[in-house]
Amino acid sequence: MRPGTPPQNAEDRKWREQLDRFVKANTLEIAALAWGLHQRNPDSNEYLGIDIAPKPHFITCTRDALEALNQKVDNRLREMMGVVDNHNPEIEVLLIAIGNGQIQAVQYQPQPTPPDCFEEADADVDTLLDRLEQRMGAQIEP
């Protein structure tokens, strides 16, 4: 644990562990969703997010909102901001998860790449959103 980092209680660990299991079980479809959303507006500074409450659902997080949050927490998100700054949607997935007053970045490089995942998914963005949110609701407790 880093200095200044509060210890995690069982509830904090629970949603993070559930999130990790959800991402591992749905790696390729999440990559397809991330790429599909990116293609809708490739010049935006929006990132795919998951809000755990009141029930798990997908959101978008803007760069400006993340910067404002970073300022409110005395620059404690600087590592996450570095990940955001260097994110390449063509080869990796970045999820910003929010739960229990905490934030977590999930980043991974799927094989195949996100564009290929989207092609192989054989579903549009709305279908992927619905499908993944149903799974998320069954796998992650708020």
C-alpha cells in the first residue's frame, strides 16, 4: 500500500474483484464496445466508464471531468491521468470504474485488437451495451 492510501475494506475489495472478473470474462466484447463508441466520435476526449451505483452501468468520462476530479483530490490521480494521456484506442482498452467513492482504471491490450474485436462481435454498439450491462448487473453487486 502506498503512503497516504486508505486501507481497503471488504466492500471496496468486493466491487473491485467483481469488476476484474467481469472484465476478464468479457474482454473481447468490452474491447468491441470501446472501439464502437470511439468510432462514433473519434475526436472526443471521452473514455468508457462503469458506474457501480445505483446499479452497474456504462458511462462516458470526459478528460475535463477527470482533470477536475484530479484537482479536487490534490492531484492523487496523476498516475491515472498519465494512463489516460497515453491511451491508444486502436490497441488497448481503457475503462474508468467508479464505485463506493473510489475510482479505478482498468487497462488492457486484447488480442485481437479493439477494431478487430468490433468486427468479430457481429453486433452494433447498442446491442453490445445492452448485452454487457445485463452481464455486469448479474456479476457486480453495487
